[in-house]
Amino acid sequence: MIAVLKGGTTAAQKENLIKWLSAQGLTVHVSEGAYKTVLGLVGDTSKIDMDLLAGLEIVDQVTRISEPFKSANRKFHPDDTVVTAKDAKIGGGNFGLIAGPCSVESEEQICTIAAAVKAAGATFLRGGAFKPRTSPYDFQGMGAEGIELLLKAKAATGLPIVTEIMSISHLDLFADVDVIQVGARNMQNFELLKQLGKCDKPILLKRGMSATLKEMLMSAEYIMAGGNEQVILCERGIRSFDPYTRNVLDLAAVPLLKELSHLPVVVDPSHATGAARLVRPMALAAAASGADGLMIEVHNDPMHALCDGAQSVTPDQFAEIAKAVATVRTAL
Amino acid sequence: MIAVLKGGTTAAQKENLIKWLSAQGLTVHVSEGAYKTVLGLVGDTSKIDMDLLAGLEIVDQVTRISEPFKSANRKFHPDDTVVTAKDAKIGGGNFGLIAGPCSVESEEQICTIAAAVKAAGATFLRGGAFKPRTSPYDFQGMGAEGIELLLKAKAATGLPIVTEIMSISHLDLFADVDVIQVGARNMQNFELLKQLGKCDKPILLKRGMSATLKEMLMSAEYIMAGGNEQVILCERGIRSFDPYTRNVLDLAAVPLLKELSHLPVVVDPSHATGAARLVRPMALAAAASGADGLMIEVHNDPMHALCDGAQSVTPDQFAEIAKAVATVRTAL
Amino acid sequence: MIAVLKGGTTAAQKENLIKWLSAQGLTVHVSEGAYKTVLGLVGDTSKIDMDLLAGLEIVDQVTRISEPFKSANRKFHPDDTVVTAKDAKIGGGNFGLIAGPCSVESEEQICTIAAAVKAAGATFLRGGAFKPRTSPYDFQGMGAEGIELLLKAKAATGLPIVTEIMSISHLDLFADVDVIQVGARNMQNFELLKQLGKCDKPILLKRGMSATLKEMLMSAEYIMAGGNEQVILCERGIRSFDPYTRNVLDLAAVPLLKELSHLPVVVDPSHATGAARLVRPMALAAAASGADGLMIEVHNDPMHALCDGAQSVTPDQFAEIAKAVATVRTAL
Amino acid sequence: MIAVLKGGTTAAQKENLIKWLSAQGLTVHVSEGAYKTVLGLVGDTSKIDMDLLAGLEIVDQVTRISEPFKSANRKFHPDDTVVTAKDAKIGGGNFGLIAGPCSVESEEQICTIAAAVKAAGATFLRGGAFKPRTSPYDFQGMGAEGIELLLKAKAATGLPIVTEIMSISHLDLFADVDVIQVGARNMQNFELLKQLGKCDKPILLKRGMSATLKEMLMSAEYIMAGGNEQVILCERGIRSFDPYTRNVLDLAAVPLLKELSHLPVVVDPSHATGAARLVRPMALAAAASGADGLMIEVHNDPMHALCDGAQSVTPDQFAEIAKAVATVRTAL
């Protein structure tokens, strides 16, 4: 960490600050410039409150020179992490294709879609049982029953299942779930993350609506610090100013996250765009950008879907997209 | 709700859609324009998925004409809600001054600050026991012990206390807390909101980092739908593109929220700006904009504060700010 | 256009408004709902000030149901526009590969790079002569001399050239330039756009830093309204909150712009990311998303480039990218 | 400027970089840490391309420790600049009240409003003659004739006039204009700024839609570098994600700009919010935050205003706002 002191700082003030920093176990290198003094802080700076330091009268600027995440950091773990669930793998060259409806609605619905997406090449089945809806008056998912139905679809197809958790109090219901999803709205629900860190299942962590890449990696770190290193990162669009799409899909996040971290990165073009007709071009773009997988909403009857029908593709459309994605991946 | 159909929609397609809408209990008014057809949907449109409708091939545009929030809506509750905690009130002309440290650190610290802010005119004491920190390696708060210390400060000063909850599993510890705070990162932790809806304490709901005003009101609605109508809304800055301040304080949210809703609106200039020297001008601006209260971080030794010291003011500075705020409020 | 009136509007107020709207040449369809009245406005609504209408006491909401752009609108011009410059084409299935240095620095530099990018498959040479720099103290480009050198490179390679205009007073210098670029900062310099609308050269219009897609199309409309229909749209990243990249490349803009408009859409991954190592994945993603072309910064000595070296790739890297892009395009 | 080199940088690479930096006239201080090397660069770093340096393979991070603006910098000019136009002053304790219609529409309109706002305490008359409209089909202002009418209103009331320039080719028409306004869309029209830097009139510079404070100050610097130091900065709202208001008024920009620069800072609550009913609370908040002035749209018949009627207040409302603002300023 580097702290730049303002011109006009007195010797006593400098000494005082250096004493305080040293008291926190840091070695301080001082280099005097023409107008400013630069302090180089060596040691465990992760405990220093950067904002506090930056807020001191005599301090002009503070810069952290090492990333605050460790377990998720590629520097300390150069090889790609491969996340495994049943026979399916994501990361390290394994491409994960996660597909299924926004919400589980009935046994017939989920089993039909599961069979269709499996036939089209999906390696995971997704489906919401607990749904985070902006309005308390909207359909909140089938809950425990939805998970039961997912397990039936899993039994029928052999596909590992991915579904979202909204409260740690529901964890028991997830005993046979293969991958637990943390939604964008809970990306910084730190108590939930801590508990999931103690569990032995892969976690699919979605990027918060306005989370920076570092914040996302710090949230992964919350899970990993508890001992669970099976984390999949998911870019799903960020909030921006143009009302024309629901979110802005930030595809540069794919190569950036893979550079910063060894964790696999998947992309959800359905939530990112909120529009079925944009799923294909954005799925292809994600594959071309180097993503380790895709998460796509598929519904056999989007017009009657209980939620997010607008962004679902049909099984036929999904099959075509899966084929085109494979073509792009083979080409590269 | 209004749906505009694309030019070229066939009579059969229109009929089909109208049948589907009617089946959901809506009355449909059709008005044919030169190029487009406009459907007016009357009835309980809160269950219609706007995005689904908008995503249909034949639909050009969908507009909701009634707000999706009810309990929080000023239309159905024209008078200001007054939230009461012990002797203190917020809303309906009552100005709430909430002050205290970011984190509780020790009995001496919290009691000293409590006495000081009370003397300066604070009507509530705030202090964090459970702290949502971006990094799992940062100080996470004193937890249960922190709440114990807050209760001592409450006993000593008589000030009602406001402190943040991060997990519903901690609720028992909040039995003697006067106002429960939901932080920005949990504004859409819907399971937490639902549980708080069943509790009989006022809830201070902070705006999410990139939450729209309607989303914030829908989150209030989650609490109110459970029966708890004592909700205080808190503007605390939104995320934007300029690295120069931590957040952008959106003061127009104050008159807008008060127009849309009868709930009281307070402003947190400390978190919004992240800089102690900006707290005064933004506190004054918030008061001038019509806020029902302020939430200000105060620390007797900001340099040694365990978190967010950079944005804390000293008790003396707070006293001066409180006086200036009172002057502005008297003038208006 | 649809205007929804608030509940409680009196008959006299309604009549008054309808009279005013009729006076502006519109036919008004009234449909009375249980709580609200909806007015459908038919006729030339492009002259109605939506904000004014929305701001009236009795009006709850106003929605425009037809896009405000005409010449750029695919509805009135279903076929793709193909922009031609010398032998090169962009749009309608023709992929344009625009490459070259950020700034022209010397004859040797521009001619060397031009030869290299041509050999690698570039169909246009780009190079800045007038440079929009945030600081007045930064290198502002070689100006007229820079254009001279571009023309030499054009003579040597046969590549049509693309270069940015910053003031209409420089137009004479662009007589032999093939495509005139309008930079992001000038996307709403309407006086410049109007003048370029009178000129007979293709215009490459970059998206403003925080321009919506509709605003971008309205800026294209300024050029087209003057008679110049040869406009190329360029997505180059939008401003967002994450300091980790310079901008967020919004690739969903590609299919969206192509749906809304018949104009060709190219992508600039160099400016969007500001980092040479991200150019390849984002170029591939852009190609996969359906872009009609790419604009890539290439420099033979990025370390000594006078501006934006950080985002330039070397000619060898460019050749590899061009090959990979062709592979993706062939695969799809 | 500080550059942090990555761990693993070889001695030869370091030497090479230091040689290159020295060749550009900088003195380089090297301090070796446990894992990283930090270079302190002393001298005229304003010519170093930070992005280029940051993009080098061996460089981890670059931080500028001195602001890139000079003439606008309070460090080198501690006293407030006072901008003078006729008898009116802004800055250094002088509060400027700029009021008038969005567009000049007729002699009667502008003279009536001018008289009314003068009576209410306005110190400047504003009015648009050249209007930057998103659509080429919208009213573009009366142009030269509009300026003539403004001059008549100036003659009648004695108020100095403020009006926007959209092209340097119109400069002759501004000979008797007192303050030239540069609109948000032209904040980075650098050629225009350079020309205005040679003129001897005050310039009111509006913040771009998504301009950072530093970018805004760099644009002021473009004007000042040309010799014209009479610049007024104007905060007018920035673009954000909530469709509920047109822009987000960033009032913390007021104390921040005044800390960074000696130039006066005014606030435009009309454009920032786009809604007449929000002008009063935001005008009061701006005054309380320490602004040096306000710019308010006033129209005697907002319903028939040719543009932006929705955000205009009536002369009576303006008089009441002016009084309340004075009360707040007196109180503080």
C-alpha cells in the first residue's frame, strides 16, 4: 500500500502517522519528493482501512498495490479450478451448458424441458424453486415442492441440478441439489455466503446488479474463506442508463475475471438482456469471449411461463443455439 | 396497463391475446389506431408479467399505469406516517437526528459518544454490531456483545437505538433494539424483509447501491405486506461512474419518495460521501430538500475507528452540524 | 402517443387538454377506465413535447409508441444499408476491418502500419490527425500534416482512410479522406452533425460515453436528415461504475441497433476496453454477436505510441486476431 | 506519479523502463519492496501517458499524485475567482441568480419574463436562442433572432444575459452577450473550448452527462489555457439508472469542485430534475450545499413553452423560490 502525503505536512505529523502505521505491524518506507512525501507500507496491509487513511487531513491519496482477495486469486493458484457436479465439469477447458426454466411450475413442465435440453447438449438443469421477485405480490416460486420436482427431473435425465437459495434457513432442502446458486440480489448477503462456505457443494455466484469485479471476487472469497473452494462466477449483466435492455451484459468481465482468478466464469445471456431474441447473439459472443459456460433460460411455452417468459427461448431455439455455440468453440 | 400491438398483427393474433388476457381476469379495451392497436387492460394487473407481455412477437410496448406498491403508496394513505421509537418520532413534521459510530468498539467508546450526541441534539443513537464488510478479512463487528454495549448506552442516555441486522437468525438478539436497520446490500434480501414484516419494531430500510426508487418502495412493501407498517426510508447514495466520491447522494429522491409514499425519508450523508468534510454541506442540503431526518456517523477518535473512520465527524463537529441543520429548518 | 390522466381529473380539465392537443393537429381517442383516463393521440406526434405533457398536473404518464427517428429506422427501410468507400464495403453481409494507429506520428510509422494491416486483411486504414484529448496539455495530433501522411499511406496501399473530424472548420482538409469519423465526445455536437449531413462522404458515428441507443440513432438522423445516408454506427463502450476497465463494451447494442436500424454497426474493442490484451476476446465476441465490422488500434511500437499505446496491439497480434475473427465468421 | 512494477520483473526490464522514463525528463526514485518495486516519478509528468505506462507487461499499477489541471486548481490560486458581467458577480461570496425561459420565443415573452425575474431578484437573464435538441425534427431555437430579442430584454431590464453557443461559427452573433454558455453535450467539444479560451467573455460551462469532476475541470482548463480565466462551472445532473428523474443532481459536486478549484460553481435544478415541482427543493438544497448561484428555468406559460416546459416554474413560483433561497443563505 502506498500513501501520498500532502505538501505542507509537518515533520511531527509525518512522524505521528508513521508511528501509528508501525504500531499496526507495518514497515514504512519514506521517500521525499519535491512537493510530496510518499510512504510505502510493507506487511499485512489487508487490515488497514484504506478509506480511513485516505481521509486523514495530511494524506492526499492511498493506493492498494495488492488485491484484497487471496483464495480466489490466480496469483496464488495459477491453474484453473475445475468445478465438478456428478459427471459434469466446468472450468479448465470444460464447457458447462446450464439450461432450464426460470421457475419450476409442474412435474410435467420440468421433466419435459429437462429431457429436451439434455437432448440438445445441456450438461446441467436449472430451475427456480425460490424466486427473488421485486414485488411481494408476484409469484414467489413453488419452494420445497419445486425442489422435489427438480429432483425428479434429475432422476429422469441424470442431469445435475442448479437452483437458487434465498435464505440459509432453507439449506436442508438443498441436500440433493448439485449446485447452489446465489442470486445477484444476495451477492453481498455476507451471512449467507459465510454459511455456504461451510457446505460441500459447488456455489454458482451471480454478479450483483452494480458490483465491481473486485467486489464479486471478494464475495467468492467469503465462500472460499470458509473452506468451500468450488465457486463458479456468473456474469449476468449490470445496471446502466439505457432503458432499452434490462441490463448491460459486460463480456469483458469474462477475460478479466479469468485473469484475476482461477475460478470458472459462466455467462447468463437470458437475465442480462431480458429478451429471448438477444439470447443467441449474446450466447455466441460469450462463448467467443472465452466463457467456461452458459446459463440459458428455456421454456416449452414461454407465453405461459409464470415468470420471465420474455427472456426464455424454446427447446428448439436452445438446440440451435447450443449447436452454434459448439461451432464457435470448435472454430477457436 | 396498456399494451401496444405492432402494425401487421392479424385479427386472429389479436383475438388470441385478448382471450389469454381475459382468462387472467382482465377486461380488455381495444382501440384501433391508423398503424397500431392499443389494448387497455383493466383489473388486477399486478399479476401480469409485464416483461412476458412485452416480449411477445406482436407486442410493441407495454406500460404500467398504476404503481405496483400499495401499502407504501401515498395515494391510498395521504397522511404522513409517523414512526415512533421510545420518545422519538420521525415523519409528519418530526425531524429525527440519528447519530453514533459506524461500529461499536467498547463500552467507553459507545457511552461517551452517546452522551455527546445526545447533548448535541441527537434523538437516536446508531452503532454497528454486525458489520457488512466487502472483505471477509475485515473487522466484522462485535456482534452480540456490541448490542449489549448499545443497550448500556441506551440505559445511560435514554436514546432509542438503531442497529443493523444481517441475518434473521440473529433476530433474538434485537429484542431490546428500538429500530432495526436493513443495509443497502440487503435491500433485496427478500426473505429477511418478509421476516421483519412480522416483527413489531420500526425498520430503517437503506436504499440499495443501484436501486431505483420503485424498487426501494417495493422492498418497503415486502415489510409492510407482512403487517409491519413502521418503515423509515433512507437515501444513502447510489453508485455512479465518478471515482471522486464513494457514491452519489441523490437528494431529489427525498421529495420524490415523499410524493410517492407516506413513509418518512431520512438521509445518510456519511455513507453517501465517504468523507467527513462533506457531511456538513450534504446534511444541510438534505435538510433543505425536505428530509425527515439525518443519519450521521460520529466518532470521538476517527483516526482509530475500526471502520469507516474516514467518514466520521467528531462530536464537536456533529454539534455544529446539528445547530446549522436546525437553523436551516427553522428558516424554512 | 398515449397520455394517461390522473384519477380525479375534472371534465373541464380533460376537455381543456383535448382542445389543446387537437389544436396541434392531433386526433384524440379517449378511453375511460375505472380510475384513470387514457388518451390515444394519433397524427404527427413528433412535434409534441413529451416532457411538457408529462409535466402537466393532470397527467400521470406519457408513452411514445413510435420511434422518433425515421431515416435511420429499419421499419421504413427494411434492407441493410451498405456503405461503400473506394473498393471497401460495410454492411449487408460485408465485414469491414478498420485498423491503424490511434495517432499518425510520422510517414514511416503510418506507412509501415498501413502495409502491415493490409497484409493482415484490413479493409480500411484508420489514424488520428486531430485528437480529442481530455487535457489541453496532451498531444493534440499532427493536424493537417497528419492527414497528408494518411493520404500517402492510402496512395501506397490503396486502403480507404478513416479519420476523425473535430471541427467543421477543418472540413476542407478532409477532401480526400474516405470516411469521416465523429468521436464519442461529439456525438451530440449537433451543428457538426448537420454540416456532415450535407457532405457526400460516409460518416462513422461513435456512440457517446453515456448515449442511449435511441440518442445515437437520433444523432445518425441529424446526419441523414441533411441528405447523407451513408452512416456507420460504432459501439465503443459506455461509461459505468467499475474502475477496472475504461468502459463497458455493450455488445447487445449490436443486435439491437441492427433491429432498430438498417445502418451497419461496427465495434471498437480497443477504446472500449483500453487494454491491448482484451482486444482479441472482445473482437471475437463482437464478430460472434453479428457486428458488420471492427475498428482496432494497431501500432508497431505501442510502448512509444504518443497516445493510447496501452490499448494498441502489434501488427502480428492484429494478424492473428483478423484470422480468428474470420474463423468465427466462417463458422457462423 | 507512481508506478508499481509486478513481482518477477527482471533487472534488465526495470533498467529499460527507467531509461525510457529518464529520457522523457523525469527523475526516477526506486524503492524495492518484498514482492514489488515502486517507482516514484518526479518532474513534469503531465506529458506521460498514464494508460500507456499502465498497459506495459511489467507494470502493475500507475497512480497520478498531482492533478492534471493547473489554471483551474485551487492549490495554485487559493482565492475564489469572482466572475463579473455588467454589474453582476458570481463567486467569492457573490450569489448569482440566473433565470429565464428555456427558449426565447418572442419579444413579448422574453421581455415579460425578464421583468418578472428581475423583480424577483434574478441577477442574470438566461434564454436559449440556439437549442441542442436530441431530435433534428424538434424546435431548434430562433437563432440570431433569438439573440436580438435577448438583447432587447437586456436593454429593458439591465440584466446581463447568458445564452448557449453551439458552434464557433456563430461567435459573431454573441458580441453583446454577457456570458456564453457551453452546454452539457459540448463539454468536451475541445475545438469550441479552445476558441472560447481566446474570447474575453465569461463562459458558463455545464457538466457533461457523464463527466467526472476531473474531466469537467480539464474542460475548464481548455478554456483557461487560452487565456480566458472567467469560467463558471455548472452542475446540472448526471446520467444514472433510475428512469424516475431525467438526471441525478450530484450536489456533493458543489463542495468538491470548490475544494479542487477556485472557480465559482452554480447549480441548475431545472435540467437536473426535468420537473418543475422539484426545482424548489433542489434549489434550496443547492444553496445549503454552498453553491455560488442557481440557474432556473422560468416561463410565464409553461404549458405552451416550445421546449422543456415540464421543468419550468412560473414567475410567481420563481419569486417564492428566490425568497426561500435568500432565507437559507442568510441563515447559514
